Amino acid sequence: MYVVFLGIGGLIVEIHLKQKDWLFLLVCFGLGILAELSFFHGRIGLAYPLFITGFYLVIFLRYRLSFNHRRIGLLIMVAVWILAGSFLFNDTQFFYGLNILIIPALVFYHLVLITSPRNLKWERLGFIRLLTMKLLEGVQYSTAFCKVLFRRIFKNMNETTIQLIKRIVIGLAIGIPLLFVVIVLLMSADAVFEELILYLPNFVFQLSFQEWIFRFILVILITLLFFGIFQVLHIRSKLRPTNDFLLQEDKKKIRWDAVTAITVLIMLNVVYVLFAAIQLPYFFSDNLLGGFTYASYARRGFFELLFVTLINWTILISCLKLVKTKARRTRLTLKVLYTLLIAVSGIMLASAYQRLSMYESAYGFTLDRILAHAFMIYLLVIFAYTFIRVWLEGLTLLHFYTITALVFYAVLNMMNVEQVIVNNNLERFEQTGKIDVYYLDSLSYTGLGGLIALYETDPVYPELRTILQYRKEEVNNEPESTWQSFNFTRQEVTEKILKLDLEIN
């Protein structure tokens, strides 16, 4: 069987499907069933790592370990497993929604990367274009495959048989709804007929045919998507000429004048050094100065962080990328100015970090504040690497930034951020006697576990018993969870609250 489709680049491709391709289509059908069972039956838990296991088994079956870019590919695969595992072990609502989108993107990125040429520059932005092309080509392949398959099915039929099949299908489409209406009316008119019809097996009436039809169509669409993408990756060399656009150097690069850049950097550094000198008492003092409240003090720190990220970092990266000069003194001057800019930015980040810590000590820990801490740590890491890049010009910035961002995000998922929030708030409660029970209640089951721990420590804390009674009733009224939704944290907390005695002694 031949499949012909028009590639994104305008190239018409004819593909011959062999017996192993048909067997692989069946494998993709099984993968489509697994995807439907994993993601369309309520809240996702155990189902996500189970699906990832099946998906990567299909990848290894298809390509038999003939992969490129193995080091970065292994890193991405480990990150995918960590993110998928968070659905089973952790229960953080923020990452739950985010990972549903990020994991498929990472898996697709990984799949295209390990099946691409060894000399492809994956850290370039042009790789995003390749990802888009592969996805569109996969959809085009599946569409062309369906058209050819339909023609093949009806190839050996004469016109009379085809017309007969069409008439039967039209008759079924009209007759089934009409038959349903007639049966309902006759059942209402005659009790004996109604009893006869109801004598049929109950499961026939309990089946939701619309739902099953929808799920079957969904499985077919997922199967075709997987099959199309895998087939397009498999015939990569036939779809595209050897001089791939990603393997070529950028045509014309924009350049900034070195003297202009030095002028701008000097002006900025003078202001930053002056600002840092004036703010040193605020940066490194444990007390609030100048009559600031904790809220205004921390808020000013966030503005500094925003200033650092949007101004200093942008200018620094732009200069490193676009300012080129062969003059030795000019290059040295630029490096010194870059270093000074990084140093001042580091001071501002340290100040913002300290201010946020003081704010948390006064008002408690939340998801936004913990994520802000993590983001500042990430910025400090990339600023440190950028400092090394200033003096070692052979290093690649985007390469490091991408890997570091992936590692940081995976670590955030692995450390269970909500559990960190709960532990810190409980520790703060032991020190100050203050805790926001309503915020803990707004978290997922991890927050509920924190409320249970608080109740065991101080059962008379205001409003705590009322909140737990409501949550216990809510848990009791929840429908029984499926195997797809199994999660260790939810299971543990559910058992605890159901055993919790909330009666007033």
C-alpha cells in the first residue's frame, strides 16, 4: 500500500507501507487505548507514569536504541519520569495542571531530538520550528493514510455495491433514532410489551452508547496522531533535503557597536553601584529601617528582582550576543563592565531573597513565595554561569539556560512544594502560635494533611475543627476513585481524615 502526502516544505512524498508498518499501527492503537484509559477517566494519578512507560516502550520497540543526542536525551527522559511520577507521589494542584501540558511537550521534544541528525543544534530557537513542522507533517501523514485506506477498502467493489452500502448506512442513520422513538411509545401504550422489552439484559440499557462512541473515536484519533508522527520521524531523510535549515549558520547577524554598549553599561553601572551603596543598610540589616512595613519592604524587593531580570539580564545577554570586537582593550573593558553588572545584580537578588524571607517569617509561607524563592535561586545560578561565560567565551548560554531550567523544574516537582509550605508553616506555628488555616485548606490533600497534623497538636485552634468537619464530609461524599487516579498522598490523607475523631469531648 502506498501513502502520498504533501510535506510542509512542498515536497510530495510517496510511502510504501510494509507488513511491519501495519503491525506498528496495531501497536499505536494499543497506545491510543492506553492514552484514553489514562487521561479521560477522572483525576490523573497512577495512570500518567503508566502511560509514559507504555509510550517509551513503543519508542524503544520502534527505533531499537538507534538514537542521537543521547546525553541531553537522557536528561529530558529523566525529567519526564520525575514529572510523571509526581502524579503518583505528590499532590500539588499548581504543578498538576502545568504538567499535563508540559510533559507531552517535553516527550515530543525528546522524541524529535533523539531521532534528529547528530549535528543538529537543538539549543537554537530554530529547533522549535522543526518541532512544529514534525507535528504538522504527522497530522498530514495520518490524513493521507486515511484517504488511501478508504480508497483501498472500496477499490474492488463495483459501483452497484458501493451505492448499496451507502443506502444501508443512510437507512441505519434514519431508522435507529426512529426505531427508538417507536419502541418508547409502544412501551408506554402496552404494559406487556414494556415488560417484554425490559426483560432484555439490564446491562444493554445501562451502557452509555454515546460515551462509548465518543471514546472509540478519541482512541482512533490518538492512534492516527501517534502513528503519523512516528512514521514521519521514521522517513525523515526522505522528507527533507540534506542541507536542513537547522544545520546552516544564521545568514545575517545584527551587531551592536562596542563603544555604544560601553557607554550604556557605564551609565547603568554607576547608577547601580550608587543604589547598592545607599541600600546596604536595608540589604543586610535584620531590622526594618525608615518606617517600612514588612509588606512594603518585601514589595520593594520584588520590584528590584523584576528590574534585575528584565533590565540587567536582558542587556547582559544582548551585549554578549551582539557586541563583537577584536580590539583587546575594548574587549577587556566590556568584560569588566559585564562583571560589575553581574555583581550588582547578585546583590539585588540577595536583598530580594532576604526581604522575602522576612516577609514569610511575619506572614507565613505560600506557594507564590516559595516559587519566588526558587526563581531567585535559578537567577543566581544563571548569573553565576553568565559570569563564567564572560571570561570563557567558548561557552554557550542558551544551552546551559535550557538544561538548568529543566533541572530546576524537575527538582521543584520532586521536592513536593506544597509539603514544604505545610512543614514551614507548622514550624512557624510552633514558634509564633500563628498559622493561616484557610490557606492550608485552599491547598490540595497535602494542605489537608497539614491541617490534620495541626489538629493533633492544637485541637482547639479557632475554626480548625469546623474546616476539618467540612472536609471530612466532603471526602465521605466523593465517589470511589478509579485505579487511574491512585495517588499515595491522597490515599494517606484520606485514611487519616476518615479515622480522625472530631467529636467535642
